[in-house]
Amino acid sequence: MIIAGVDEAGRGPLAGPVLVSAVILDPARPIDGLNDSKKLTAARRDELCELVLANALEVSIVEVDVARIDSLNILHATMWGMREAVMRLRNVPTLALLDGNRVPKEMPVETRAIVKGDALEPAIMAASIVAKVTRDRLMCEIASKYPGYGFEVHKGYPTPTHLTSLRELGASEIHRRSFGPVREAISGAVKTAETQADLLL
């Protein structure tokens, strides 16, 4: 049986893409230390990510961009990413195991959702690590294009620092406009601009 583990990183942030990974581990090359990516240090995640990329039978990575998130909503965009990650595998898995409690529609193979699967199933753990590390690295690259928001630190999550910069700078091109705090920031910026315009009259 060929098992693909599937997981995502980045559903909660206000900015940036969701990254989804599908991983087929090689039984002949087990990887010690796999765990839920959230329970690992950044350094250990990096180490394990390299081990997964070097030793897995196959890894696919899908970037779900902000435009798709805003048009479909975060749930359906993530489901699209999970289905796409499995479809991009050259080795067709017998079974896909997803972290969570929902299975995307029209999956190309038999699929099961496992609640807290990223702490139970090694293939999902591996996918969780690859998705998280890939997204974190991408957000650090994005930070240089959009200075002032601190993406390299909070990775787009709604931290107090991020919310403050969002209010002060307004929404960037990679902010998810379908998310409430971003809409509020845009609305606040419009009202401020209108007030300033009124003062000039």
C-alpha cells in the first residue's frame, strides 16, 4: 500500500498563501524524530524538512495564493490545495491521509481525514513539516518586498505587532481581503482618507 500524508500551513494568517504538501514516505528509509510541526523548534523543523525531501519517495508542494483564498474562502481554497497536492504526485497513492476532519470533494484516490493526524501519522507529520518550513521561508522572502509589516517574524499571523502595522500601513497586495481584520483596516484607511479630504475642503 502506498500512503500519502497531506497537511497544510497558513490557514490562520491574515496575509500570504496557504502551503499544502503531500508526502509519500519510503518504508526502507525511515526518518527518526517526525512530529507535529507545531511541537518542533524552527531549527529541528528545518533539519527534518531536509531529511524528508532527501529520503521520501515523493513530495509535492502546492501554493494556494491569496487571490484563490479570497475568491473561494479559506476552507474551500485549502481543500483545493489538498486535492491538487495529491493529484501532482507521480506515484499514485493507494490511500491519502489528511490532517483534520474534512475530505475534499472529488479526490482522485481513497482519502481519510484524521483529527490531529499531524501528531499520529508519520506521513502527515512529514507533510506538516514540509508545508510549514516552505511557507516560513516564503514569508521571509516576501518580507523584503513588503517592508514594515514584519512578515519575517510573524509570518502573516494576526499578532499585535502585525495588527498595528496593518492599521498604520494599510493592507498590502498579499493581505487576505476576505478576512475581517484586513477589511477593517481597509475601511479604517478609507475613512481616514475621507476625513483628511474633508479637512482640506
